[in-house]
Amino acid sequence: MICPRCKTENGNRTICSKCGYFMYRVANQNVEKRTGFQRAVDDTKIVGKKVGKVFNIVWIIITMIVLSFWIIALLMFLTGGKVILG
């Protein structure tokens, strides 16, 4: 296999020995034919996973903000409303 980046002959390797470029060829005879609906379902799963990760991060941030508010409110209550600096 010839590297498309540096034109080095690499035999059957999938990673170029000179520049490290990842050369991968899909064997068409091993790929199953998928319908548009199957591709849409797979895309929905991928997007769902990404949205789930973002939702988890947002949930953690909101939880931290709410907890910080309650900790500050508790400290204000315990000190009689005076702000303690350093």
C-alpha cells in the first residue's frame, strides 16, 4: 500500500512507516448494505450519546451552582448576615 501523504511503499501495513499516516481501506465485499432508515437510526444513536454527555456536564454545573448558593446561605445564616473576609 502506498501512503497518500508521503508516497512511501508500506506493503500490507495500514500505518505508514515513514510519516505515521493511517491508511485504511474498507473491503467492499465485507460491508453490508444498509438502508437510509438504518443509517438514520445509527446517526440518532450517535447524536443521542453526544447530547447525553453534554446534558451530564450541564447537570453537574447546575448542581454545583445550587450547592454553592446553599452553602453561602448557610454561612450567612450562621454568621448573622455578616460577610467574613479572609
